[in-house]
Amino acid sequence: MTFHYLESADDPRVSDYTTLTDVHLRKLREPREGMYIAESSRVLRRALAAGHQPRSFFLAEKWLEDLSDVFRAYPDVPVFIGTAALLEEITGFHLHRGAMAAMHRPAPLPLEELLAGAQRVAVLEDIVDHTNVGAIFRSAAALGVDAVLVSPRCGDPLYRRSVRVSMGTVFQVPWARLESWPLDLMRLKEQGFTVAAMELTGDAMDLDHLASRQLPKLALVLGTEGAGMSAETLAAVDLAVKIPMRAGVDSLNVAAASAVAFWELRPRS
């Protein structure tokens, strides 16, 4: 095992962890460099359990014993250790959860492989809030969604906030980024999926009515916050579905709506 005790925030060996609060930099840098950040020992362990490979570990000394088994399993991966104040100076925030890891991004899965055997798929159109992306993945993992597809402009599921909010469940649910939107919805239909948009249209059916049909393969499209789903996407889907609301409330946050829909539309057989 290789332990490195940090003495300066300018140490070039920990450049993966510098200025993690700079959102625009991270969104561009992490995918380009083929990396992502796993924050907290629990998330880190889930990433490793999913077969993802670490570039390095980054933590306060008090967490060494807690993660000693991890370090033994990856003896060639450097472990960078520093005081809480120094780690905060490097990252730009206080590490409440004690440990982080820079991870290699896994190779993207081909869409056909991802859909093989799937019954329920979530499709995210241009959801840019990483908190919502992470929360949707957590619901997908808990409620039996087999795969998640994200549109070209959707937030990165492996962005630090998405991973943290999902509690690492982004590593459990297979996902892929679509390249041609919304034309790629046709590829779902060719695989036998009924494609439903979660949107308040004039002809949207109630969620429980769609659930009663027990479709063998269903892809649920969730639209961006605020603006809702694009007209092009609505024209490409098979139908629209809505959650009946009471007391004058017209909609739920997209993450909350996804949890309700995933539960109600789960396969019952």
C-alpha cells in the first residue's frame, strides 16, 4: 500500500480533487478525463462492488482504519492523506463523510445490451439538476427499474452530487446516454417497449389506469424541470400519463413523481 501524507494544497498529485465546487469545470472535466468522484466511504464501497476501478483515494487520517480492507484490496492505488483543513482547502468544501476516491469511468454499455431482458426503463430528457438525477436513480434502484437512459443534454449521473444523492445506486442501475434525441425513442419501440411520457397533456391517462394494463415492456420518459417535455418528444411517444392531483396542486417535483410512477407501474407478475 502506498500512503502519501499531503503537506500543501498545491500538490499536483491530487489535481483530481481540486476545486470540486466549480460546477461548470467538473461537468466538462470529469467526462473528458474519463473519471468521476465517489464521495463517502459507503458510496466508494458501492462503486468498487460494482467493479469500478479507483485512480486514487483521498481522506483524513482518522478514516484509515475504517477503509483498511479497501486499501489492502487495491495495494497499487495511491492513498492521499491530509488534515481536515488541508482537504477542505483542496476540494473547496468540508468532507463531512471523511473519504473520497477518484474513479475510472466504466465503458458505456451498448443500448441493445442494456435493454436485453428489461421490462421497465426510465428515460430522462434534459434533467439538468444533479440532485434530481441522483434522486431518480435512487428510486429506480429501489423500485425495480431495469435501466435508465439519459438524453444528450441531461445532467451527468456520475457527477459528484448525483452520485452522492443517489447513495451510490447509480452504480447499480445500468444506464446509457442516448446520442440522437428524440429519434432514439424509436429504438425502444423496435425492442417492444411502449413509450409513455410523464406529462400533463390534455389526453394524458391517469397513472393507475396505465398500471392496470400491465404492459410487458414500458419506457417512462421524464421531462426537464420547469419547461417540461419538448414538443418533439411528445410527438415521438406512444402516450402520455399523469398522476391525479388534489387540492389544486398541478404537479410534483420530477424526482418525487418518478418514485410514485416507478412504484405504480412496476411489473406485478
